[in-house]
Amino acid sequence: MFNDKANLNMGIKLELGTVSLAAENTNIINPVNFTEGDPILIVSSNLINDGSLSGKLAYKIDVAKKNGSSLSAEELKKTSIIINFGTLAKEVTATAASLNTNFTFMKDANNKEVIINPDKTAVVPVTVKYKHNAPTEEEELTIKVTFRLIQSNAVDANAGMFSDEESLTNTVTLIPKVIEEESYWPDENTFVKSANGGYSYSLEKMKMVFSETQESINTENRQIKNLNKAILYIQLPDEPLKKTVVKNDGTTETKDTFIITYLKPTLMSANYSTGNESLIEESREINEEHNGIVITFNLKDEYPYSSVDPNQSLNYSRKSSYALQLNISIDKYNDYGYYQYYDISSSYDRFFASRLVLSSDIPDKTTDYFQLPIELTTNERLLSFKRLQIESNLYASMDDFKDVTLTNEEVDFKVTGESYEKVSYLLNNGGPFPIWLNSGHQFNGATLNVEITGDAKNRLNISRNLLLQKDFRLIENKFRSAPIENQESEQQVNVKKSEEPTQPIDITVPDEQIIEAPVKEVAEENPINEINQVNDSPIEEIVESDNAVTEPIEEIE
């Protein structure tokens, strides 16, 4: 066939190009701590299309804990990431629904996807901010914002097309806000006016309980210290507590409007006056919130209590209480440039400090006070804390032991001695606690040490000997006549009660270890097996709870 051809240049040229994204002048803020308030800047940068092809810009945000674990849905709800692109695109506020997801195209003011041309002078300024809704615990979070430049004809920011990515990463430390509790101040009706009514004072917290100290148990010279601090509150008149004074040379200085010129707390006991040395002023602070003064005291009685002197040792164990004579005098700065007498007060408290004891010390009848041993059986004996409120160690009665509940104190029990493994007990957060023998066979005694630490940070120790109750009896065939399932149930209960002893406890009681003791004759019409049917517990003397006092419980804070 005959043919011919001609070439016509249409101006179409195919060239290779690149899609490339760069981040310049990146500033990672370090450290970043967030507690509350407005969003905080964590990173800033400039994004540039340094390739040869135009592309659409997208982003995605990943938030995780620094250790790599994910945030819960509830934690994500409290998180916000704010990305600002200057005037090129709308600001993004990403919350839970858009965190840890796929890429999303940026949109301009007209809600169109943003295209970045290959022009190094076209800079996209980016700032990333973080905000959290009231963090409740300290936590480190990793914030990662990834930007993606994808070829301009993409309709899906996550499509597998030509693209390039840049990431900006930083760590944010969440720090919970420390909420300062309103400083405690006693109720108005607890305050007593001074002699002329110029000020008032409250003795509501000017109370303490005390005992022997843990560190002086095995030392020759022992001490008595307090469990809780005693606090004196002084309410001053409703006027500024500070005055600015202009001196003769024209300079100024600040003066306290009121000053305590005389503060004499004198401790007294039945045997002697300890003077000011035993009651130590620990701190004196101005309370601007309530326009007053707060003074804190601690007790440290080092009167000779030698452990080798029988009389001194007895005084140490029987010290029951301290009285307090408190005298206060306050001066006021006047307009003439000096302090002058303002007002005075005096008070007396018979039972300022009371000894902390156990309910096992309560005597059966009025008698001299002694620290009594604790007699035990395999039945639970319920013990509680008491304060001994008598002026001397003579004639202590049941009514002199007042209830105490320890609320914020640290309480620990330790049983030591030859037969410690036969003693079981349960801790009860400072309240009444049961103690019993898991086996009465060959119980040769032990020692209970109750260690208590209060806000005074003194480690106190209440120590009592543990003995087998004198008339304690067990009848061997009592257990043998009980149904097997009851025995198993009873054993399980005992195991549960002994879960948290401070020493290893033998909770098994083989039949061979049951103490055989003479049993009083029982009338024919009431044989022992009938008694067992009525009361399925070991036959022994019933030990009642030591909580005999029914007065209102005083809480020691």
C-alpha cells in the first residue's frame, strides 16, 4: 500500500518527579508539664514541600503512655491535641474520636483539601499544643503527630500512592494539682476569751495520749513520749497581723501586730512537777486564713525511770496522766513605736495527757493501777485501746478507763517469747482486736507488743505478758463427739483468722495435744453430751469483752 506520515509536536512531555516533605526549624519544648489551664505548646516546626511535585497535606495523631501501653477510652476522653497551620489551613482540635486513627486531609477556610506546591519558599508553620482535663495521677505521655504529603490526585489520605512523611514527637508529664485543704480551725464555741476579751484560745486539740517508747524498752534510762501532738489555737482580733513602720531614717520595716511575750505550759503529775522541760514547743505559725496563731507541742518526759531501780521502774509503768497549767500573755505594737501589754489568760487541765493502755488492764474492783498480764484461752478475747484518766496510780476503777479509737495512727502487733507460735490475733485498723490461743497445750507464755506511731512520729510500745488462763479446761471427747463437717468448718474458720500473723502460727491442734483436766461433776439429768448439743464450743470459762466502758468514744487524729 502507498502511505506517508508527518510528525506534529503537541507540546506534551513526560518527566519523572518526586514527592518529598521536610520539617525545618523544629523546636521541641522540654520539659513539658501539664497540671491545668490552657493548652500548652509541646512542639513547633515549618513544613516544606522540597520535592518536584505538588501534593496534598494530611496528618494523624498518636497518643500513648511512655511505657508503650495504650490509653483507656476514659483517658482519651480527657485528652485534646491542637494543631495550628497558620493561615494555610483551619486549626484542628483532635479529641478522643480522632486520636490514634488514620490520616486525615487538612482543610482550608473553604473546607477544601490543602495542596502544597513544590516551592521551598512556601512554608507551612505548624504548632502542636496539648490539653488535659484535670489529671488525677502523675503520668508520662508520648505525643506523636505525623504529617503526610501525598500526590495531589489522591482522594484518600491513606491510599498506597506516592507520598512522604515527617513526624513531630514529644513527651508530656501530667502532674495532678495539689489541692491544699483548708487549714483546720476549731469551732467557734470551743474558744475561751482571755481576761479582758482581747483574744481567745481553744484547747480542743490541746490533748494527748502517751506511753513508753519502743526504743527505750531495753535501755536502762527510759522515756515517756506522746502519740499525738497537742495543738494550741489562739484567735487574734480581726485586724492586720503585720504593720509597716517608717523608721527615723526614712526606711521601712515590718512588725508583727501581736506578739506572745509569755507562754508557760507547766506539766504536773501526782508525784512531781516536770516543769517546762518535758513539754516541748515544736512549732509556732501564723494562720493568716483565720487570723490566728497555731502552736504545736510534744511530750518528752525523761524523769529518772531506771529499769534497774524497782521503784523507778514501777513509776514508769504506772504513770497515769499529766495536768497542764497554761499561762499566756500577749503584747500589741502601738502607734508610738513599741509593744505594750495587751491581754493575758490562764487555764488548767487536770487530764491534759493520759496514758494509753489496753482494756486488759481494767481491774475487777477499785485498786491501785498495774499493767496486768493478759490471760488467754482458745476462745477469742477482745482487746481495745483505753486512756487511763486518773490523777494518781491509786484507786483506779473501771470508770477511769475511757475508750479511744485510733484513726490515723499506724498500729502493728508482734508476739515474742517461748510459745509465740500458739498465739493468734487479728489486726483491726486501731479498733478492738481479738486474740486467742490456737493451742493451749504446753503454752509457756509469750509477750504481746503493740507498736503505735502517731503524728508525733514517736514509736510507742504497749507490752503485756500473755498467760494461760488459770482455770482453762478442755475436754478431749468434746471434739471427738462433734460431727466431722463441724470440725472441718471450725478448722477453716481458725485458718482464716490466722491469715496475717506477724509470726508463724501452728493452726493445727492434734487430738493428742488436748489438755485433759478434771471436770466438775455434772448432775445425771444434765450429762455432758446434752450440754454439747446446746453449746457446740469448748467447755471453758467464758471470757467477756473488755469493752465495759460505755462513754462516748474519743477519736485521736
